[in-house]
Amino acid sequence: MKKTVLKATFSLLNVDYVQLNKDWNYKNVTSTFYRIYLIDGGSGILYNPGSTCPLEKGFMYMVPSFTTCNYYCAEYLSQYYLSIMEDSTDGTSLFSSNRRILKVPATTADLQHFKRILELHPDRGLKRSNDPKVYEKYPVLQSFRELNNYVPIAAYVETQGIILQLLSRFLTPDCFQATEEAIHSKISDAINYIQTNLHKPLTVSHLAKRANQNPDYFSRLFHENTGERPLTYIQLTRVERARFLLANTNQSLAEIAAATGFETLSYFSRIFKTITGQTPSEYKRDKQLI
């Protein structure tokens, strides 16, 4: 966990205070970035097939990247929101083992953090549209990320500190349940190896040999700790990384396939469509065009 935090950097995309109505109603949103909300009035709902989370005054919520979520407001909802992009040198993600909606009681410090980051970045709201189909396009996300290059160094460093403090609120044991300490050490090591070696050939035999275990036993242990078989987990992780690269870079399909360990474009396309319902080309087209 500590290594993951040190390797990751978080770029500010958007921050604002908004008052929403019934138009805030979006389904099956799977973002490549994190969302954090602090609710100070009204009510709403975040939900997906795994859980339903009422948005209540006095609480703070986070939707990690690649966590499919539906957003709903029946009448009125007022909230501070923050969206941040996670980058790491090796493709690891802080919440890769905990892709679920997280909720904590908001503190006075949390509110002060939101107000301060708004002071530092007063024009970083979604002025054009609250519709994810509009603001999650690659050119829009890149335009927000590039604004960080023009922020004074003191404000940039302070912003990084605020982002990390807000993220830390969701890393306490009672909130962040899927910690590495709860996973068998051999499996934790295998997960880290998979995440940092997606571009290499990955087999159950190789992973089991690294863990000094029988392949069948290793596979069962992996499933017990992650809920997935090793090969399925590898495919899901490769596709998740591919989605990030498709949405946030100008790399070609061939470059992305190679970077995520798919031997051929046809195999990449087939697995990607099986998991996401779209081909890589379709996904890239949806994310790249305004």
C-alpha cells in the first residue's frame, strides 16, 4: 500500500460547488478518474448492481476510477465535488482492490479543504455540462489537466496536499476494507506483480512458481482472496489499463495492445469487447470526440 501511494500522483481535473435538480440523472457511468463529493444539502443516490448509497447531508463520498455508478437526484442536491486523475509509473492504482462507492462522515476539516481548493482553483467547474458524455471526452479532460501547468508552484503543491488528505479519509480500516493486510501475502505479491508487468506474458504457472506454490493450489487461493481466477483477473486488469490509455492518451490501438500484454490486435479487440461491450475502436471513438 505504501509503495502504491508513493508511486501515484493525482492531477486535479475539476472542483466546484453546485446545486443540482432532477436533471442530475445519469446511468452506467464508468470514469477513468476519481470523484469525491461532500453533501451539504438535499439528497440523492449513488448506486450500481453491488450497492445503493444515499447521498446525505454531512457525509463525504468517493467513487474510485473504473467503478460503474448511477447518479440520481429526485428534487434538490447541493454538493462540493472534486474529480482527480490518478497516474502511476507502473499502472498500479490505489483503489484497484476496492472498486466500490465509499462513504465517510464529513468533518469540518473536509469542508475547509474543499473551500480552500476552490479558492486556489476558482474556475475549474464543469461550466459547459454536467453530462459525463460531454465532459469525459479526451480533449476536455486534457484541457483541464493542462491547466495544472499554469498554476503557481505553491498552489500546485498545496493542491496535491489537499487531494492526498481527502483521499486519506477513505483509507481508514473501517472504510477501506479490502486492504493488503486482509489478503494472503502471496496473493498480494502476485497482484502487484500483475499490475506492474501487464506488458509481459503472464501465466498461472509463472505466478505460482513465483509464489513457490502448486498452480492448482495457487489458483484456488487467488480466487479465495480476490473472487476471480488468475487469468480472469489478468484480463480484467489489462482491459482496465487499456481503457485508461484509450481515454487519456493518443497512443494507437497497436501500442496500447502491446503495452497491456495482448499478443494481437484481434485478441485485444475480442477480450475488450467481451468485458466492456465495445471494441477498442468504439470505446476510443466515444472518449476522444467532443
